[in-house]
Amino acid sequence: MSIHANIKQELDSSVTSDDSKPLSNYPENATNTADDKSTLENLIQARTLALEQNTAEMLPKVLETTSNLLFQKTEFPQTPSSKNEYSSLAHFYIDLFHTLLINSRISNIEKSLIASAHFHELFTLITTTGDPILYKSAILTYSQTYPLLLDLVAKTSNEKLWSDMTKLKRFIISNWKSIYPLSTCENGIISGVDLDSDDKNMGCKLASVKFMSQVIISQISSSSSSSLAIPDNHPVLGSQRRLEKEAKAILDLLLNYLIDEPMMVSSLFIGILNVLAFILKARSQTTVRILSGILKFNVDGKYMIDEKNVLKYRLSKRMVERCYKNFAQFGIKNQLIKNDSPSSSSGAESNTSTTSSSNFYGKFSKISQTLHIIGEETKAKGILNYEETAFINIIPDNERSRIMNNREKFQLKKTIDFNNNLLTDLKNYSLEKLESSGNDPNRIFNNSTIAIDNSYSSIFSLMNSDNSKFDLSQFKTEQKGKESEILIQLASEALSSVDTNRFINALSIVASRYTDLMNKTPNPKEKRSHDDTDNNNNNNNNKEIEEDGYDFNSSEIPTKKLKMEPSQEDDVNKYKVEEDEEDEEEEEAIKTTDLDDTKYLFKLEPMDRDTKIANIKRIIQNILSVKDQREENSLMISANNSNNNQDIFSPLNKIKLIDWKNENSGFDILIRLASRGVDNNENSGLCGDIIRDNLYEYMLQDFDNKVGLMVEWLNEEWYFESISKSFEFATYNKWSLRLLDGLIPFLENNHRRLFIRLMSELPKLTMDHINKMRQICMDPARNSLGFQTLKFLVMFRPPVKGIIKEFLESILKEDATLEKQCNSILSKFY
């Protein structure tokens, strides 16, 4: 028998066997560890034989067989042993796929066809696996297939293949800096935000960097004739310029990471520098972009990772410096960084190019020499001989907070973009179902008033089961466990814009399904009466049995009744009486639980003083915490940014405040709550004063930015007392005077405009308010602030001219040195 026949027999025995079950039942077979291990061993032997003889023909067959074993499953294995065997088979499949791609005995055309045939399996492994080693190997395999598949798409215009390639490319690039596919960080925060995770899962990150470099080289054309040439009017790929634009954007991601990453992630820095050297050599038109970015790479500005000590930080920094030096020497030695002097006969563009090339050469030569000297000094002194305090470089807390905030915003934007794409897919899914039904909505909706079963989905679902298979659980949030909030927002928006009659019809269908299910469910009281009837029948039957000796309707063999002693009969009767009493007590307890609609489970009582105070403090705390939130309400349509003025009056905007701002809108609620939301009479006005105390303390902390809020608060207090016909304005006077008492001692001359605005916009000024300015007017260092404010009030608020005149005359009598300032106002306006 030939070697080819042996391989074929080996493959056939591993795929099907006379005494084995079908491959579609793999999860059941997977519990047999010995069989799975034997299958994997057979595949390994088949791969060895294929590599030794006729590789081009047999190795693809081994790959096809492994793919059938791995992916033709009804469900994922559940037992631990089967999971291990499944993982081993997946690792073998990826390793075999990679071995085939790098084998020189298989032509590139054959490789591209094989890669296209197995791309779906590769796509599934990358996007669904939770094994970082498998994820890394799969990405490296995709790196090998990408140029082959790109060439195949260019020649065959396979739109579906290119679409899947683009999706997988975006998936890998979107996760290249995160710890995917490892689990998320603590508290459910999306991975990649915490600074401590920057140096974790390094294998997957380096594999992603390798893939990104392959994309850059493949999509940027070269002067070599062997490079991929794509016409400008390609029906699937578009123009070469568009592909190069995307590749340069990916190149910028690598360069920006070197510049912006704050921590010393030495492994990733070295990996990026190495792939940039290959890109520089393969695509010379990227020279200026790469060299400009690397010159901004500051090794000394990278901070220590918390989990590493000073020695590890110093060694990491030294390795990065050495790689930096090697990059510079590689570019100079291979004339990638040229020392071209500008020629006098060259054009302006040529002079600019040669000048920049010469500048790069000088800078990288100097960097190479400096890093070489540092390395020699370190080698002579010894890497372990150093002063520890001189190398400590811990990131400051404010810098850490700034970086964390930026990353959280980026992750939030990333989540929003993902959800927007998912919404687009949902829209296209609905339109596709509607189009397939001949644009007849009745064919895709389920208007039946009878539910399929008693589940919530069957009660509320108004679409046919064949048309409601879109997985809404794919929506993501920045915090784990809150995915339902997006669905709630979608439902709220849909309910706000739905037609009223259609909504009523939908509720009627749901109500009918509820009614139908309730009618099918027996009433507990009826069930108890039915049970009592059954018990009575059973008792009668028992009596008949006792009298007749046996039951003709029973299939059991009748037993003879035992004769007992009189004392035993008394004990049995006593036991029966006690049992009947317990049954009666249970029935009474059941009856008492059947409450009428007019009865309450607890007595409603008004809250006492302490409970009111505790609740109002909790409400204030919750409202004040809104100002510290960075996430704005995503459902709001801003009046300024709206493309259509009618959007402002949409039903969605009626359920929330328009132009909500976390910094101020919460205080609008507190101000209205203090002035009108709580009872402000003498007996229970404490709750309102608690709110006002919080407003008072908050506004005095930052007077420069809270003048408008002060005016808004005091105007609300004045207005409410006006409409309440409480013309004493006790609350307004109390808090406006207290605010001036707390504010005036801290005012300076540079607060002139703010103080004038405050005094001029107060809704009511009395002599008590003007007298609060006496302290400022009598202060030689600040009296100009007081008199300018008085002059403004006299000019623009005529009703207060009388009390200001009285005030000026009084301070003139107290301090004669203020005669000039007082007379300047009195003589001009009175």
C-alpha cells in the first residue's frame, strides 16, 4: 500500500468509523476522552506523513479534515474533558493552517484558494475564542493570509470575502491595545482603560501589531513590479488611494502609541520599532511619516508600571534604548535614512525632500551615538550598580486622572460607535424582513390574541418567530451589567414616537394574551374547594371500603382491617382530633391571607421629623452627585445642534429637560425644590432651609462662576413669595442678606463686574441690602468697588435712589474722608 493510501485511510478513519457516532454529535462523543485523544493523535500522524510526502496534495486534506472535526458541531462541548479536547483540536487546526501557509512546496495561488475556503473558520475562532494563546496564533495566521486574500479579491472581485476581511480587520485593530480576549477589569470596567493593564496580554498585542504591519505593507503600493496593483475603478476594493489612506491611518496608530503611551511598556515599544523598520524598508514612501513620528518618541518620559520595581523599570528602559539605537543604525546602514545634500540644480520640491532627509540623517546619527555612549557607560559601570532614587519615575496622580478620563471617554465613544453600527444592522434587518414579505407588514407581525406559551417573550412579542431573531443582547455599555439601559432607552424612544392608535392596538393584543393565560390558570380558591371535594369523596370511599372490606374500583389488593385494643383505639382517635384541629388552623391562616382590595398590608402614617430630614438629605446628595458625572444624557436633542427645529418639540424631549447640563441642571431642580417643592411654613420649613444651606455653601465656594446661579435662586424665592401674596418676603430677605454677609468680606476690586451684576439683578433691594455695602465703602482698599456699584444702581435702578441717598448721607456723617466719593454721586444725581 502506498504512502498516499495510508494517509487517506488515516484521514477516513479519523472522520468516520463503523462503530462511531456521526460527527454532528461531537459533544456526546467528546465525553470520551480516549476517543478524542486518539483522533488528535491520528491527525498529528497524518500531518507528519503529509509533510514528508506530496505536501501540496495531502496537507490541504488534513486541514479540511481538521476543520470538519472542529466546526461541524451542534453545540460547544460542556464537560471539562471535552472542552480541553476541543481547545487542543483548535490549536492544532491553527498551527496546521499556519504551517500550510509558510510551506514553500505549495504555490501562492493554491494558498490563496485554501485561505479563502477556510476564512470563515478563522473569522469564527478570532471573534469568539476566549483563549489568548489561540487568539494570538489565529491573528498571526490571518497576517499570513491577508496579502493572499487581498490579491484574490483584486482578481475575483469577491465582495462578500472583502466585507468579512474588513470586519475582521476592524475587530482586531479595535482591540489591539486592550487585554482582549481576557476577562474585563474590576468593577466591570471595559478592559484597556486601567494603566496597570498596559503591559498585560502582551502576546496578543504583539500579534496584533504584526497584523497591522502586514496590512500597511499590503495596502501601500510599491515601485516593485511584484507588488499588488489595483486599478482606480475596482468594483470592490475601490481605488488604490483609498487603501493607502487606510493603511497610513493604521500606521499613525502605531506611531501615536509610541508618543502617547505614558507607561514603560517595553515589549510593545520594541515590537512596534521592529515592525516599523520592516515597513520602512518595504515601503520607502512612508519614510518621512515614520521618522517624524519616532523622533517624537521620548523614552525618558515613560513612567513606571505600579507592579514593577525600579530594577525592572531600568532594564526595560535600557532594552528600549538599545532597540531605538538598532533602528537608527539599521536605517543608516541600509540607506533608508540618507545623507543627501540639496543640489543647486534641483527644483523646490526636490530641495525640500533632500533637506528633510539630511535633517533626519543628522538627528538619527546623533541619537545613535548618544545611545551607544549610554550603553557603554552602563556596561562599564554594571547594570546593577545604580542609585535607586535617581531612576524612580512614578506617574503623578493628576496625570493619571487625566489619562484615565481620556481613556474612559474613548471607550465610551467606542461603545457608542459599536451600538450605532448595531442599530444600523437592526434597521437593515427589519427592512430586509419587510422587503422579503412583499412590503406587507401583516406578514411579519404576530397579531394573535393567544400566546404560544406562558413566557414573557410570547406575551409581548408582536413579530413572528421567524422575523425576531436579531440578538439585542449584543449592545454594550461602559460598565458591565447595565446593557439593559440601552434597550430601555430604545423602548422609550420608540414609545415616544409611535402612533397612538397603533400603540393602543398593541396593548390590546398583549392584554388579551394575559387574559387568556389567566383564564387557563385555575383560581386558588376554586382549587382549594376542588381539593376539599376530592377529600370528601376520598373519605366517603374510605368509609365504604371500611364497611365493605374492599373497593371494587381499586386495582390494589384489599387488605384486612386490623383489630386493635381499646387503649390503642383511644390514642388513634385522639391523634385524629389533633390532626383535624391543625387542618382547621391552616385553613383559617389561608383565609386570612385572602385580603380584600379595601384592606392594607400596613398602616399609612406621616413621616416624623427625623425621617423627613434624612430623606431630604439623601435627595440633595443624589442631585448634587450629578454634577460630577462626565457622561451626558445621550437621548437629548440639543436645541442648538438640532438640524430640524421641529426636533425640539418632539415627544422625546418632553420627558426630560432640554439642553441638560450636568454641572448646573441639578441645581435648577434644587432651587425649584427649595422654593416650591417643600412646605415652608414655620413648623416644617426645616427641609427647605436644609436645601438652601447646601446651595449657600456651594455658591460661596466659587463665586466667580456662580453669580448667575445666585441670581436665579434669589429670583425664584422672590417670585414664589410674590405669587403667594406673602409681601413680607421673609425667605427672600433672610437668604439674600445672608448671602451678602458671606460674600462681601471676600470681595476684591477685581470682582467689580460680578458684584455690580449681582446687586443690579436682585429682584428686590431694601435698606438692609444697601447697608450690607457699608463694610466695602468704609474700607479704603475697596471703597471704589462699593461706590461704583452704588453709582450703577442710581443710574439704572431709579426705585432705589431714595435709599441710596439716605445711605450716602449716613456714611458721610460717619467718615468725613469719604466726602469726595459721596458728593460725586449726590451732586450729580440728586
